[in-house]
Amino acid sequence: MEKELFLGLPRYLKDVTEQVALGGGEPTLYPELVEQFAQQCSDYDLICNLTTNGYFIKDWQDEKVERFSENLTMTSVSLDKSKYKQWRDRNEFLDTCKKLQKHTLVGCNLLTDQSFFHNGNLVNVVDLLFREGFDRVFSLYPKNVQGPDILDKKHYVQFLTMKYPNFYVDDITFKILDEGKYENWSKPCHYGKDIVSINEKGQVSGCSFSDDYRLTLKEPRDIIKVNDVHFEGRYSCPYLRR
Ligand SMILES: C[S@@+](CC[C@H](N)C(=O)[O-])C[C@H]1O[C@@H](n2cnc3c(N)ncnc32)[C@H](O)[C@@H]1O
Ligand code: SF4
């Protein structure tokens, strides 16, 4: 995103929301930009969270991690089968997260696949993460690719939800399990309701998977117009592939 548009946003985002999540792309490719953005968020009383693959942070000195995290409320490090392969071993991943834990709340985003729902694997992984001091674990259902069968695995998610107040699932997992079916839910998801997504071109949609752009930001203050955009409720996810 154009630097001026990006860094100008927090001032106006405060009239739209209380929280901003920086995704990507990979935000650790531009640490100075993240620091400046998070500073702006702090100046305007916005919570700023971030998601990263964590690979660069592994090699950062403590001062750099501290500077990077200073105004971030939570940094979530992603973990799934393909990401796990990039780490030398489990300890390299955990040690990197520990570096962050000195300076910010740390979450883990788990992109689930079928293997998580075999033999209690999801429970084992989440147990390990909370034992290692993670503040939040967020379980995501894969969009746009084949997802796992989870209808008969609801008890895993219920167990973890009861055991850990800071274990969360995304909208789509919740809808599937709550309504007992993969499609045609009776209640809408959060598309455009509690969340909107802004991409690198300043295009605004109802969730980060949608390219149905309802607004394009030319300058930061344009984001306020999102309050007047009507998003249709979604009763089944178009990004679900089964
Ligand atoms: C796209 S990444 C971008 C931020 C950063 N580069 C990272 O790797 O965490 C943001 C989150 O989306 C998740 N993600 C990636 N592919 C996905 C998919 N097909 N469906 C749902 N979530 C996905 C990742 O696991 C990650 O937690
Ligand atoms: S439409 Fe978007 S917000 Fe709704 S369930 Fe699908 S990915 Fe999530």
C-alpha cells in the first residue's frame, strides 16, 4: 500500500473500529513500516494485532523484537503443515515465539487439515501451545482448498473451548459445528458485519477472501465511508471447498 495511505489510516479507523489486524503478505518484511503504523494506532487508541510466519524474527536481536512489538497488542505466529516444515525443529519455533513473549502477547494461528482431527492431534497441539505460554490459539478452517471433515469432531473443539478461555475458532468452523452442516446456515457469518478487509490497493471488502470490493480508498479519510456500505449477509461460505 502507498505509505501515505497506510500510515494515515489509523486516524480515521478509530471512527470505524477498535481493532486493526495486520496480515499480509508478510509484515516482518517491512518492520519499520509496522512500527510506524502501530505507533499511529496507539496514538489513536486502536488495538493493533499482527500475523506473521515468524521466520525473520528467529534471527532478530532482542532490541529489534522489542521495537517491533512495542505498540502491538498481540503477535500471532502461524503454524500448519507447510509452515512447520520451514522450522528446523519444534524448539526453533517455540524459541522464536519466546522472544516475542518478552515484549507482547503471543498467539498461534493453526490452519487445520485432516491430520489435526486424527487421534486427538488438535488437542495435543493446543495443549502444548498453552503449556508453552501462548496467550491465544486460533484455529482456522482452510478456505479455497479442500478442508477437513469436522462434523463428527465437534467434541474436540468443545473440549478445548471449555478448557481454554483463549482458544478460538474462526467463523466458518463455528458455523459448521454450531449448525451441524457445511452449507446453508440459518444465521449469517461475520462477513462485512463485524469485520472488513482492506487490501494493498486500498480496496475494501467484507472479508479478506472476498474480491467483491465495495469501496476504494483514495485517501485515508475515505475509510469512514465504510459505515454507509451495506454488505449482504452470507449464509454459507463461498470459499468453502469440499
Ligand atoms: C495469509 S497469512 C498472512 C500473514 C503471514 N504471512 C503468515 O504467514 O502468517 C494470514 C493467515 O492466513 C492463514 N491462511 C493461509 N492460507 C489460508 C487458507 N487457504 N484458508 C484460511 N486461512 C489461511 C495463515 O495460516 C495465516 O494464519
Ligand atoms: S464469507 Fe468470509 S467471513 Fe464468512 S465464513 Fe467465509 S471466509 Fe469467513
